[in-house]
Amino acid sequence: MNLLPDFKLLESRRQFFARGRNVVGHAALAHLLGGTAGRLLGEGAEASARHASHFPAKAKHIIYLHMVGGPSQMDLWDHKPKMADWYDKDLPESVRNGQRLTTMTSGQSRFPIAPSRFRFSQVGSNGLWMNTELLPWTSKVVDDICLIRSMHTEAINHEPAISAMQTGNQVTGRPCMGSWVSYGLGSLNENLPAFVVLVAEPTNKEQIQAISARLWSSGYLPGEHAGVSFRSGGDPILFINNPPGVPESLRRAQLDGLNRLNEITHREIGDPETHTRIQQFEMAFRMQASVPELTAVSGEPDSTYELYGEQARKPGSFAHTALLARRLVERGVRFVQVYHNNWDHHGNVAGRMPSQCKDVDQACYGLIQDLKRRGLFDETLIIWGGEFGRTIYSQGGLSRENYGRDHHPRCFSMWMAGGGSKGGTVYGATDEFAYNIVENPVHIRDFHATVLHLLGRDHRRFTYRYQGLDQRLTGVEETRVVRDLIG
């Protein structure tokens, strides 16, 4: 008669050897300290090792504002006044140089130049040229902003491009940046997740780009480091409240019993996801008290809404989301990922850009100023940008009032503020068509390495062992920290 439990018959070779490692040492330590204490000691030592900085960190938190779809760099940050003389003329082949196009414009017979129709002005102590017509509030804080005009990527379509920007790889399934930060830095508040995701609703919904939870997946990292998504309406998290008639004491007793069963399973099988489940149940229980207070923005003073704008009173708006991001960071959340949709401007740039910018303009200004007032700006890195840029030529027809722009991975603009970034910096340059980089290129891998550096992590040493390899956010390709972006 076979007395082996079924799960041991089904376990993999890797699980079998994993159960046997360090068995003698664990047995001795368990005898001295007790089983639970021994387990906690081992986990605590491992966590302390990975949370140790490689060098002093400048940033403790990140608020990543991702403009889903790819904002048009030449309409916002990369002023190209000479393009006015090129209106409706074809983009020279010597500029495009046979570069790959999407199927949305590869069949066009012409590539007519569409200059930006918006007003640019010089602002700030460095005389930065930017769109002051659509971003008047942001223009007031350009001395706090580190603008990169030479970002580039290989991905030309949204899904692989967003994946590359979020996870460092065009293939989905890797851990995103927020999960890496959660894994490497840990939490500052045991009652809230280390990594929170907020999705803001755009005012204009002309062309919504699909996003999904795989963008904030923990990939091969332990599941506890996945992003926790807060909803914009109703309960911030589904089922966060106890069912009617279930008091907190009964819920606590249920969880204690369930956790004991999961602990038995974890000791027998060694599946890390069992331990993740225990931690998630405990976090959910603690969040029942912390989340309602966190999301009660109605208690904010009027001075807060003077900063962010009246839209901040509307749940789900970008301004409301930015305010929530500040409240999360204030309470110790390490990484807040914000998505704002409808930046995929294949048509009607002149009609859609004003509403998109109005959604984010004052809110970004308010976030920077609010963090400053609370002494959090120097330790909080704000990131603003999309997954790629847009083409200088028009997709489809062209008129001064109605034109569109296709995807463009060769160059685009992003900015950072706070968290040790070098405010008042303009880094990199593109040609007069905003089509090719001519100075100081920054690949997204370089950007990731720089962000990790600001967090006190060496991207080459910040790894996780998976499938026999030391995996990294920045991969194995040649990568550099862009030190000119660091204050």
C-alpha cells in the first residue's frame, strides 16, 4: 500500500529538492527557537538582505503617471518651429531612412508634415521651450522638472511597448517596475500594500487603449508583490467589507483558522504561493480599517483643491487620482502606478489634446506643490510619460484643424521630478523633424537603471533567481545609469 500523500507523488523535481535544502540547519534552529520563530527568522533575514541599499537612496517612493497611448512630443515638449515651413510637404526619405512603420501608415502614398498648431513659449530659469497653451500650470514648475527629449524603444505597437516600459521586456509575464520596488524596498506601512495601482478616467473617451492587470503583475516574483488595484467608484477594493452579519471578531477567528491550515500546507509542500495567500488575507483584513480613511478625500482642506483643481473632488478623475497618490505616499506606500488613457492620437489631435492636457495639467502642478508643502518632494520621484512618441507626419488626411499622428518609437519625451532627479534639466535632442535622436539617447533600459539608482539599487546587482538565471529589470543588454539626470 502506497502511503505517500498524493501531493508528494505529483511534486516536481525542483520542489522535491527545494524541500530538502538546509534541512539539518532548519531542524536545529526549529528545536532551539520553535517552528514558527525559526520560519520567521529565516524570512526576516532574507528580506533584510534584499532590502539593503547598494548605496544611499535619494528616493523612497515613486508616483508613476503613465499616459496610455503615447503623447505627442512635438505638440508638448519638443518645439519644432521650422516645421511650419514644411506644412503638407512630404517627410524626406533621408529622414525616415527606411525605418519601420505601423500597418496604419505603411500603405500611405504620402507622409505630409503636420506642424504643431499649439503655442510654445520659453519658461523657467533655463528658458525651456514647451507648450504653454495646453500646459500653463505645468509651465510654472519646470524648474522642478527633469525633461528627457531623447527616450527611445524598439516596440512600435502598444501592447509590447507598454510591457517594455513597465517591465523592461516586450514579452508579457515579467515583473513590472512597481513589483521590483515592492520586492526590493518592502513596505513602510503594514496596513497598506507596497504597490498600488490607480486608473484615472479621461474626460474625452474618443480612443481608449486597452490595459489589463498583467501590466502590474509580479511575474516570477512572489505574488505578494503584485500591484493592488483601487477602483475609482464604489468600494475602492471589491469585497473589502465584511458581509452583513459578520462581525470583525468572527472574521478574525476565520482568518486565524484558515492561516493555520495554510501554514500546514506551506510546511508540507513548500509552495511559495501558499505563503503569499496567507499574507494577502492578512493584508486584506488590515486594509479594512486603513483604506476607508485613506480614500476619504472629502476631509482635505480647501487649500488642497486650490492646488489640484475642483476636478479633484470628482472620484475617478486624474486630479482625484493624483490626490490619492499623494495620500498613499504620505502613508508609506512605496510605488503608486497611475494610468490615464486616450493619448493614442491617430486622429483629431487638435480636438483631443486640449481635453487630455486639461485633465492632467493642474493636477501635476498640484501634486508637485503638495509634496513640497508636506516635505515629501525630495524623497518622492514623479515620472510622467507614455510608451512611445508620435510621428511628425499626419496619418490619413491633413488640415490645420484636423490631423493625426502614428506611433513613433524612435524618439519621445518624458519627465521626472523630485526624488533626487535634477530639476531644471533638459537632456537629449532630436532632429528638426522630431524623428531621430541627435544627442544623448536614453533607452528605456537606461531609464530603468537610473530610476533604480535613485532608489539606492545597482541594476546589475538587483536580481531575482528564476529558472537558473539571475533575472533583472534591465535585462542583459548594455545599460547605463544616466547620471546627468541625477541631482
